[in-house]
Amino acid sequence: MRKLLLLLLAAVSTAASADPALTVFAAASMADALKAVNGGYPAAFKLNLGSSGTLARQMEQGGKPDVFISAAKDWADYVVAKDLVEKGSVKELIGNALVLVAPSDSPLQPFALDAKTDLPSLFKGRLSIGDPEHVPAGKYGVAALKHYGWFKPLEKRFLPGMSVRDALMVVELGEADMGIVYASDAASSKKVKVLAQFPADACPPIVYYCALGKGASPEAAKYQSFLLGDKAAAVFKANGFAPLAGR
């Protein structure tokens, strides 16, 4: 009996060592889509979700992901400059769009957003937005507001969040009249409605990047290839993300 038990323990140990979990540091906006994508990949995962800037800082302080997914090029460039990812492993992954949302029971109705829109006058309360210091969605949001000349009138009404999902949650709870989030975030929630989508030229292109962490295993490289493939792209698209041109 004791011999059988030892054999079973050895088998479990061997299986565990042969199939270690992949550690993925990913932008918070990837939460639902990435879980759906990972369901189609034969591995266990440890997901660490947060703002791209926060995750990059965690890597700088010793965090060691197999794969890092950033919602903006500047934080991808940051980890490259700090030699925290494998050289040449940074790849464009998927795109997104920026939208204005309101609580689902808000009296505000969808509208066309252009240079003639007087956004600051359409609501009197707070505007939920990711903290632009380290949340790419917030940085894109500020760029879009500046594009139309709405930044100064609205700046003091900002309710900054630690991630874009925090910014979404504030709107879901009715603590802000409007919020700026990604289209994928809006698609993930039944508690908000989309009022308008910012035109693509209102801010820099929204592109996600994935890279292999320093010293990542061969399995991590296989997983990155899977993320960049057609099957994963279809799942991302179904979750509100936008395929990149040429794919």
C-alpha cells in the first residue's frame, strides 16, 4: 500500500513539473477576453491583472512573468529599455477603441461625437477615467479630450481609477455620470451603456503588445504564438477588441 502511494505521489509530482502554470501579467482590460482565450490553450495559468504601468513597475521590482501584455507601446518600450523581456519578443497583439459610457439607467442617450459636440455641457457630474499617469486608457482618454478641446473644462471633474476596469466599475456603481473606457470593457458589462465612440483619429492608435518575460520558458513562446494566431484573434474580436490591419 505504501509503495502504491509513493508511486501515485511520484506521478503527480512528475505531471506537475511537466505542466507548470504560465504566469501572465496583462492589462486589466484583457481580463474577460484573456480568460476566454486561455480556455482554448492546454496549460494552467496564473493571471496578474492591472494597469500596464503598474505591471511594468512590478516587473522592475522583481516580478517575473512568462508573458507580459501591455495596452500601450510606451510601457512595452519601458520593459524593453529595462531589459525585463526577451530581446525581439515584443509583438503587436490586438487593437481596441475608446468609448464614452454611462450607467445603464442614465437619462443620457447615445449621440454622435464630433468637433461640434459640447461634451462638458452634456452632463454635470464626474467623469470616470483611468489615471493617465500609468493607465493607458486614461492616457488615450486625455489625448482624445485634448483633441476636441474638452480637457481643461473637464479636468477638475475627473474621477481617476487605478485601472480601466476601476474606471468602468465607478460608472457601473453610478458614482460618475460618464466614463471613458475601451469598447471591450463596455462590451463586458451589462451595467453601462455606450453613449459614443471616439473616432480613431482622436487619439494615438490603441494597440496591445505582448512580450516574453526575461528567461521565459519554451512553453511561453508557444503560448505567445497561440495568442498571435487566428483562433485567439477571433475570441478577442468576440470580446470587443479590434483586429489589427493586415490580420
